[in-house]
Amino acid sequence: MDGVTPKFVLPETFDGVKMEITGQLGMIWELVKAPVIVPLLQLAVYICLLMSLMLLCERVYMGIVIVLVKLFWKKPHKRYKFEPIQDDEELGSSNFPVVLVQIPMFNEREVYKLSIGSASGLSWPSDRLVIQVLDDSTDPTVKQMVEMECQRWASKGINIRYQIRENRVGYKAGALKEGLKRSYVKHCEYVVIFDADFQPEPDFLRRSIPFLVHNPNIALVQARWRFVNSDECLLTRMQEMSLDYHFTVEQEVGSSTHAFFGFNGTAGIWRIAAINEAGGWKDRTTVEDMDLAVRASLRGWKFLYLGDLQVKSELPSTFRAFRFQQHRWSCGPANLFRKMVMEIIRNKKVRFWKKVYVIYSFFFVRKVIAHWVTFCFYCVVLPLTILVPEVKVPIWGSVYIPSIITVLNSVGTPRSIHLLFYWILFENVMSLHRTKATLIGLFEAGRANEWVVTAKLGSAQSAKGNTKGLKKFPRIFKLPDRLNTLELGFAAFLFVCGCYDYVHGKNNYFIYLFLQTMSFFISGLGWIGTYVPN
């Protein structure tokens, strides 16, 4: 008896119960699928196809216009009056307008010296230039470091002022608004804004201010960002591809056709009179820069984008920082669209076609539809059609249209054409967060006004020559501090759909689904930060 091993036998009815439950679930699925699931999923496919066509038309339109601009449009210095401001021995510096440079900061330990030093080196008469460092830092050590840096430049004869506030009301918009209230800036005609990691060249003002001086209808001159750490890792390379399209195509087309585009929040020069006429800085959204630009445009002011005037800056090199930035950049425009759409429609100063451009193209397609169709179609609806084979997606919608859109998006960064496939997968992952942020902005949910300053690591300081010193792989081999559960959840969903398509499907979608699964999984673990060789 001691050698007998006891056996645990499940009741015979257990397997029967399990089979019965499975059969009932399958019966319920079949009963619900035909009258409910199939029509709803088919409707979702039609909506996604419509959004895809809207985005395709927008991209084709932008592509045609940018080609015409490059071939036939006059250059900015020929479209607008431009005469360099010359030094005059008799008049001295009085023929130069007084310019205010604002540098908003928040705990910028790694990069505060970059913008302060570059602003202090601008080629402009010292008595016609006021530099204002707006420090909202909460770290007393950082505040002391920034103040000492300002004092160091002041001892060299630079007119630089260090300003702090008791609180961070309004965040960046609040700091800029408070800065313009200071008595020593009342005589300034123009204001230049640089974030803490931006490094303008010495001739920045001499190449931009004349457009404002000689064209009284221009309110804003925007320069292009140049990314000093774009080769640091795969994450920064993907960002460069997206932002290069924005600057190369979107900003250029808006400037050339409607003299309107969204202010990028930094590396731009405003006419202070235009800011005041538009109602000043407002903190009602997380895109105070776009808010001001739209309000100024509705009052008839024109904007000018100078693509050849470039300012060095830093891209977020951690996935966490990038996610927070994208939430702000996606939620803010949607929230602003909600608040201003009727104001734009009722406006009497702006012509009809400009209203159409601002509402449909600038806001609705680029800030809403572009995010929704990327996530809903390629990460939700298309995988679901594999589980419901009764719903068909035409090949032109699942393959041809996204391929054309992708090629058109890649024109801004031809050097990264070999990374196009990775960029597609990465953009699909980020569309999850952008769609979520867009919905939060449209419905003004809890995080609609969340402001998290994008962390800078000072990559610009080590990116002046080569980036070999940045070739690191430490995070690939250890778990992150925090798992991104949303990405991991979608990785599991897409993996299930991929396996089902591999076994039962006929469209070979499983190849895309498995690759997209890997992208969501890698993002879920925070493993985006691998060095990319040139």
C-alpha cells in the first residue's frame, strides 16, 4: 500500500461541462456575429477608408504645392521687402530696433548654458538687445546655477535679466506673459523666443528682423529646427523623419499659400504689437504657441517661414520624455480646435478659403484624422477583420494608400529612406498615444491641460563633432523602471491576430502583425534607444 501513488481523477462530467461551455460560447458568437459584429466592423472599415482617402488627398495636395513652391515660387526675400540693417557711424545703433530675447526654463540643469551663451553671442548692438531668462525652476541648486550664468554674462556687458516667479501659473505661457509686463521691455518692438536647448547662430537676428521691419503686415518669422542629436539613437532618428516633413513641407506650404502656419513655440520672432492685438499669451491649452498663432492670423496678420534659417536644438532621447511630449503636442491642438472652431467660422477678417485651410487641413486632417486613421485602421480594425473573415478590406485601402502616404511623408529626410520600414512600425505605436491624447483634448478630459516639460540630456554639447561617444546599449539588457502596459496589451492582441491569420488567413497579414507586435513589445519594455550608425 505504501508504494501506491495516489491519483487524482477529474469527474467525467468535467470535460462535458467544458465542452458545453465552449459550445455555448461559440453559439453566442455565431448568433451575435452576423447581425451585430459584421455590420459594425464593416462600418468601421468604411469610416477608416474614408479617413485614409482624406489623408491621402491632403498629402498629395501638400506634395503638389511644395513642388510648385520649389520650382516657381519666389524666395522670401523676393516675395517680401528685405533690406539688411546696416551699421551707421553717424546714427550709431539707433537704426536698429530694440529686440527682446526670452528664454523660458524649468530645471534645465543640462542645457541652460547653451541658450544663454548663444543668445549673448547674437550679432546685434548691445544697447538694442535685452535678454530675459525666465526661470521657473523648482530646484534651488539649478536656480542658483542659472542666476550665476546670467551674472557672468552681465559682467561682460550683456544686457541680461534673470527673472523668477513665485509660482508656475500658466506654465510657459504664464512665464512669457509675465516677462512682457516688465518695465524694461516696454520699448522693445520684437521678441525672440528660444527654449533652453536652442542655439541660434550669431547672424540670426540680422537675417530675420529685416522682414519684420520692412513688412508691417508680418507678425511672425519662424526659423527651422536643426537636430544636433538626430543620430544618437533609433528614437531620435524616427523623430527627425517626422519633424523634417513638418518643416520641409507643412510649414513651407502654409507660409507660401496662406501666410499661416503654427508657431513652433521657439526659434521664432514675434512683433510685440501683434501679440498684444491678438490678446497676448493664454494658458487655456498646452499649445500656447499655436493658440497665439491662430488668434493673430484671424486678425489679419501674416506669418513667414524661413527654411534656410536654422537653429540647433535637441530631440528627446528617452521614450518616456518623448511620450510626454507627444501627449502635449497631440492633446493641445485637439483641445484648441474644440475651443476655436466656431470663432474661426464666424471671423470676418479672413477669407473663406483660408478658413477652410485652417479648419479642415491644419486642424481636422493633420491634428485629428492623421492620428485616428493610423491607430484605428492599422492597429485595431485591420487585425479584427482577420478574426471576422466575412468583412473584407480592399487591397487599395490596406496596401496602396498607406504606401503612397508613407512615400510622401519620407521626402523630408531622404538620408533615412532605409529606415522607412522601422519608421512605419514606430509611428503606428505612437499613434496609440496620439489618438488617446486627441480624444482627451477633444472631450477636455482629466489630462487635457497636463504639462510635463520635455527632459533634455545635454546631447547638443557632445554632438558638435561626431556622435561616437553616444554609442551605448545599456538599456537593451535590463528591464525598465516602468512597464508600458498599453503597448504590451496591444502587442498581445496583435500576436493573437497574427497567429490566427497564420493558421486560417489567406491575406498573409501575419507578417505585418508579427512585426508590429515586436514594435509594441519593444516599446512596452522601453527598449527604444539603440544607437543607429550613419
